[in-house]
Amino acid sequence: MNSTIWFVDSYEEALAKNIVIVGLGIFINFINGMLVVTFFSNVMFSRDSRYILYIHLVINDMLMICISITLYVLSYAIPFLNVSWCCILMTLGSTTFMITPLNLAGMAVERFIAICKPLHHFQICTPQRTYIFICLLWVLGAIPSLADIIILFSIQPISFFRSVVLCYPFNLFPSKAHKDNTTVSQIIYMSLVWIILISTYCRVMFTARKAASKGSANKAQSTILLHGVQLLLCMLSYVTPFMYIFITPFFPEHRTKITFCIYLLTNIMPRLLSPLIYGVRDQKFMKQMKEYFTCRVIIVKIVPSKF
């Protein structure tokens, strides 16, 4: 490949894309912010590992949206960024991206323990252990990017980190030099998470037949199934290269528009649907949200006194 083809948007098209992206980001984070405020408005939620994992998923998605949109806007405003700042943004973005499916797997396992081992649930899934699990998620999510940075330090001089570079992971990190290899490793990673969800769901279904409370068992099955739907939405990000390769040959003159639409469908929209799928369904959470955000009108009836 001895040449590079650049596809540049017109000013109007670039402005429209950035307005749409920033507007959606503000809207999604506003809704997720309401969920976060609801969580911290009641101490009951902070004592339940189920809600702790859920709100961590919401906060993680909020961070990912902020970083993703920042990188998108910078690609138009300041395409060449300082390497040090680019490393920080890429590391945070990659870490939050990797945490989401792991968090979903943890939520599925928590529901599995709740239905299959109800007597031991509060002993196993304590808030302290949940926070330790969340720290472990951040460590696992950060390992790939930290490994890339270590490789950069070993093969590049210190002056490289004071230079500027096109802030794009395949241009910066050595291990991402081959897109196909990276995509395969990501698919293997997601397949392992899927195996955890499927095995957990099958165990819950098997246990539900013996459970005394059919209602709680069926609800647990539905919850784990929703985790699978959420994970499927997250997996859309991993098939982005295949979608681009398949669609682009049919519309070669609309490459930038195709990239923009795929980015919206696979990275932004799932971060709106994923928290709502779980949060709206939870009766306790929705009740608290309505009480906290619903404007109440107090009618005072004044009755004249009789002397």
C-alpha cells in the first residue's frame, strides 16, 4: 500500500455530523445522569450488589460516550494531537469499552447466585466484594492499552511523546497495526463473555424448574436474557470493520457517511438503550426515579374557622 486516500467532508456536512454527535451525547448522558442521581438518592441501592453493578455500568458508559465524542470532535478540529494526550484518551476509551461486556457478565452471575443460591446470596454478593470486583474489571480492561503503552516506551524515544500524531489507535499502538488480528482477538474475547452468559442462563432455567417461587425464577431468567440483549448491542462495535467492508463497495462515494452511520449505530445508540433496558424494567428503581424527578403540586385547602 504505497498511497493513502483521504476522504474529506464538506464544512456543512462536518458541522452537521458534529452537532448530531454532541447533541446525542448530551441527551444520553442527561438520561444516564438521572439514573446516577436516583441511585445516590437512596441508601438502599448502595447496599445491593445488583444496583451497584448496574450504576457502574451506567457511569462507565457515560465516560465512554464523553471520550468517544471528544475524539470524534477532535478528529475534525485538531486531527493531529500530542502523543501523550492521545495515549491518555485512547487508554481511557479502550478501558471503558472493554469493561461493559465484563460488567454485563458480572451482573448475570449475580442474578445466577440470587436464584440458584438464595440463602448464600447476601453472604457472597456483599457490597465490599462488589467493589473489589469492579476494581478487577478496571484492571482487566486497562491491561491491553497499558501493554501497548509499555511497548511504545520500549521502542520509541522520549521525544516521540512530545510530538503530534493522528490520534487513531491503529496509527499509535503497535499491537493494533493489523486490524484483522485485532478484530479476531476481540471476537474471541466477546465469545468467552457470551459463553458465561449462556451457561449462566441455562443453569438458571434448570434451577427454575425446582424453585419454590416460580415468579422470582422466571424474573431472573428474563433479567439474564436482557443481559444477553445488552451484550448483543455491545457486540455491534466489534463487527464494525465487517459492516464497513461489506457496505462500502456498493456506495464508494459515500464512505464518510457510511462511517458516520455505523459509528452512531454501533457505539452511541447502544449506550442509550443498554441502561434503559435494565433501569426502566426495575420497579424499585423506577419508583424512586419518579418520586425524585416528578414535580409535585401540593394543594392546600383553607377552611375558615368558626368563632
